[in-house]
Amino acid sequence: LYGPDERLVMCNRAYRDDLAFIGDIVKPGVSFEDVLRGLSDTQIYDGSGEDWIKSRLAAFRALKDTDVHFNSPQGRKWIRIRRFRASDGGTLLVRSDITAYHMAEEQAQAAQQQLADAIEGIEDGIALYDRAEKLVMMNASYRRAVRTGESDPVAGETFEDLTRRLAAAGHYSKGTGEDVVRQRMAQFRALETVLISAQEPDGPHHLVVRHYRTRDGGTLIVRGDVTEQHRAEEQAMTAHQRLADAIEGISDGVALFDRDERLVLFNRPYVADMAMVAEILKPGLGYKTLIRALTRSGYYGAVDAEAHVRARLERFRNLEEVEVLTVLPDATKKWRQFRHYRTRDGGTLLVRIDITERKRIEAELDIARRNLQIALDSSTDGMAMFDANERLVLCNESYRSTVPVSGDLFKPGLRFEDQIRQLMA
């Protein structure tokens, strides 16, 4: 984060590590221009020099997204740099490594025919459509899968025309009409990953269809046949897909508060489930006011409002990690982990993480552990379990009664070797 004067306010460890090769200059107060000059002096960027510095400064000030490449000690790297204007006029800069993605794009663009030859024998169906949604190429698997009667798809045919022809021929199990065509077109254009039940020439199939955007605006389709897995794990796949859908768009919520505990900026995930305070949720809102409003709305369930506000405020100020059960407007309960970090200017960065799934697994493990202990204790035989490091995990009373080891030592974590030494003493 750079301030309105283009001097560094704060950065994360990844940013510092990414620029470590220019020396120890990446610290609060350094100007963005000085950072650029440090990068230019390394001569690892193509075109380094005053013109390069000016162009990078212009992109920074115009909030222009740019892709840059350079020769790192690990080889050629591509970085995508995005800029966002902060509410105080500063600039938030995000550097993402896109080396693998960029190299794949270059290779695909330079060797389209080689790619076509290489994918011909791939079991998954693969097809490439141009930006006008017309078929450019396909492999044999795709051709067989979308054949209708005696008609094969042909280069130049639009995806919509092919989809309509497939629907009319009963290819899609969900129907044959325009609704099916519109749904598939929406999925195709949105680059969704979808599960499809299809009637192919050799019988019904279950497919995972993935869509990828190419650099020139086209679309690559990969149709993977999961029929056997689907038949064997249909119920598990359904549950798994629901879970995948539920967490697909989830990312950590982040909010920055200044040294006066007033909201400076926040991202969309942070406010995604706080519609009940949407009217007041804006820069300048005090953290205490926000927590009090959420508490009174029932977001934290049935709690003593003022006691809860005091406790949360104390943890916020002490930078304590806290786990909280929240209640959404639709009565859904979610576990959130809140982490707090002090910024260099005395502010507080708050990171909210959804740990609902972890809590569920922990509860199941706890139940399983208790059930196992009950089962062991019901046996008259002495039983004990040691982990891979030969340390005691659990044992039953029969085992304890037959192994005369000091009670202070006989607890989870006891090494088997120490147990033997006690017995031999």
C-alpha cells in the first residue's frame, strides 16, 4: 500500500521477498519511483532505464494493470501487477506470479497445429472455439462424443448451433428444448465447470466439462468422462459437488482500521454476509460501533450484547486470535476465525476466515476419539495405541493396571522406550 505521496505505507512479506534482490530498500517511506530505480539498476527487466521507469510510473498513477517479465535467478518470470485506488488517495498494488500461465499461452499461440496433433489421442474430448464461438479444432474423442446420427461437427460451426443440434437429438438428459440450449450457452460463456449427463452414441455418460478462455478471446472445452466414478460414487459425488459449490467463491474477508479504530477499507468477502449493517458499513465507521450493531442484529447469536462488545474490543486491541460462531440472516450458522495484525502506523488489519468445515471435522474427530476410548475401556484386555513416533496416543484401564509406570508419566505423549525403561528400573 502506497500513500497519496507515492511512498510505501505497508506491504506483506511476499512483496518484500519478491523484491529482495534490489536490497533492503523496501520499507515504509521509500517512494515508488525509488523502488523502480532499484529494479532498473538490476538490469533484469527488458528495456530498463529512464523510459522504462517513466512508463511504469505512468501505469502506477493511471491504475493500469500491466504484465512485466524479467530474468530472475530462477529463470524467466512474468508478473501481473494490478493497482487500486485507496479511499485516502493512495494506491494498493498487487503483484501476482503468472509465469506458468503466460508460458502456456505463448506456447499454445505459437504451436496451435502442434497442439492439435498432440491432443488427438487424448482420452478426454477437447475442442477449441474462437472468439466468435466458432469451432476451430477438436480431437477424435470430442468428435465421437458430439456426433448426431451421421453428422460430425465441422470447423466453423458455432457452439450454439452444435448445442441446439445435440439438444434436439436428445444428447442432454435434462431436456431437448431452448432452455437447455440457453443454460449450456450461459455455462460456456461464463467459463463454468459443469457436470453433464449426456446420451452419447455408445450410451449414457456422465461428464465433467471445463471451459477455459484463450489469450485471443476463444474458448477451450475439455470434456472428461467420469461415468465409472459417477456410477461407483454417485451419492458421494453429489455431496462433494455441493460442498465444492458452497466454498468455490469463498475467500478471506479483509478490513483495515486506522489507529483510531475507524474503518479505512475492506473487500467484498468481508461484507458478504453482513447485509444487516450495510447502511452504516462505510469508511470512517468505528470498530466498536460496528461490533455493537452486529451484536444487536443477532449476528453473534444470543449473547450479552455489552459484554460481547467489550470482549471483542479487547481482543481487537490486544491482537488476539478469536473464533466466533456467527448467525446469518437465513439462520445459517458459520464459524469465523478473526486474526488481527498491527500496521506500522498503529492501525489494525483484520482477517476473517471461514473455519466452519474445520470445526465440523474437529467435532467428528472428538466424537470418534471418545467412541474409541469407550470401546477400549469396555475390553478386559490391555490395549494401547502408539503413533508413528512411538508415543502413547491412548490406552484403556486394563492396560494401565498391568503396566506399573509412574502416574505422572503415564499419559498421552509417553514414549514407548521410556515406558520400557520404567518397567526395567
